[in-house]
Amino acid sequence: MSTPAPRAPLAAAVVDSAPLRFVTAASLFDGHDAAINIMRRLIQAQGVEVIHLGHNRSVEDVVRAALQEDADGIALSSYQGGHVEYFKYMIDMLKERGAGHIRVFGGGGGTITPDEITELQNYGVERLYHPNDGMAMGLVAMIEDLVARTRLARQSAIGGRPSRGVDLLHPTLGDEIAIGRQLSAIEDGGYSEAELVKLRKQWAGGTGDSRFPSAESRTPKAPVLGITGTGGAGKSSVTDELLIRFLQAFPDMRIAVIAVDPTRRRSGGALLGDRIRMNALRSPRVFMRSMATRRQHVATNAVLKDCIALLKSLDFDLVIVET
């Protein structure tokens, strides 16, 4: 049976009531998606917002999604035999990009041996689950362990993710992790109303601060395109086709995408699965953020307007909102 990865002592915990955010996927060259589909449903049932990428996902795909989505954790299934290299490369890339706080979990049935589990957990993977764990704990208890570890890490001053924008710093266009954190700060209520008033002026370019150009000196405001429709209507596929065509036609164009999906009433979790259909997201000129409504009977998030304003202030050439 695998053993828990060693943990650093916890500092005083700070309660964070915002939902945890997880990126889930099956690894590169792996078409086995049944296991990760079960796991992401169980994770969502714990009140987590799950950004699901589907199967055959590279380390670059997963890490970049985790940065843009400001994820607390990554959960992967790997049945293709290259798990040692895959997980180590992911840990290295997260650290290189300033996201070593993101917890990485995984499983691969009997393809990942107990010795490899120990090796990878010592390398920095938070926990790899073996079939013996499933028999001893049960699936629900395994997911509860994953969620508890991630929530504890968020609350820990040592292991949690860094402060999400409360210093009012303005991210730059190419800094995906900073953009992701500021979007989280807006979404999670990390700013007071007075701070939001100040930020809205900065986003509009009218503060007089040298870091934020005046409205007259800035490029024209990016248009905002809304795409809506019932579930399964093909919104994500249409969005992806638009992205591909714009990127091909305009080599310097940068596009931001916000996709909003409903929050489940019973659990408070959400399945944010729009990335599955979007092949254009591999382009460095596209930034995407998935959001849950975090309320009932509506199709948008309460902070959507502020999130759009932030992205427009970063000089994206187009902002697409899908809901």
C-alpha cells in the first residue's frame, strides 16, 4: 500500500471558504478515460470546481491550464507506462513557473508499482493511489483524502497558494499565473469594495498612475463577444473554431476566453469542461479562464463584469465570453 508523502509542519491556518479548484486529466498517450471520469465526478461531489481536460494531455497542457485556472490541485490518471518521467516533469515545470504550491495527485492501477509511488512522492507528488488503497479506503474515502490534503495545503502559510492579488498589483499580458491569481481574487471576494473601486479605475486607465496608461494613450478597447446556448449545443466547438480562424488570420492577435458553467445546488461543486473541445488553447496567444456561476438559476457569475474589465485592461485584442 502506498504511504502519504511527508508534509512540512503547518503554520497557523487561515480559513478560505472559496471552493477548491482542481484540474483533472488522463496523461499523454493515454486513452483510458473511464477512471478519471469517475474520479472527477467524485471530486466534484465534494464541492470542488473541476476543470476537466479529458485524455491524452501533455504536461504542458495540464500545467498551463492549472496556471490560468489558478488551480489548487491536479488529479491525473496514467496507464501508459511513462508515469515516472511524466510526473517528475510536471513537478519540475510547476516549480519552474512559480506554481510549486499546486498539489499533484495521481493513480494508474497496477501500472504504478509501490516502489515508484514512493519515489514519486519523495520527488514532490502529494499522493499516488494504488489499487490496495482503493480496497482499504474505498473510492469516496480516497477522494476525501485528496480534498482534505488540498484544503489543508491552501490554509497553510507554508503549503498554500500565494496571496491572490490583494496588493492590487496589475499583471502583465504574458504573466498567466498573475492573471489567474487576480481573477481568483475577484471571484473569491478577496477585495473590499474600496479596493474594487480603485481597481476599476486602473482597468479603465484613468488613475494617473504611471504604471497604468491613460485612456487616451491606450490601444482601442477589445470587443467582447458573447456565445450562449443550451447544454450540448456546440458552444465550445464554435468558440474553438473562432479561435483557430482568428489566430490564423491575425498572427499577432491575443484572445482571452471566459467560460461559465453552472454550480451544482446540492454539492456546490461544478464541472468546468469547456477546455476539452478547444484545441486552439495550445497557442500562447490564447488565455482561458473557466468559472462556475456560484449561484442558482442564472447563467453568469456575479463578478463576470469585473473579470472582463481586467482582461480588457491587459490589452487582449478580443474577449470571448461563453455561457
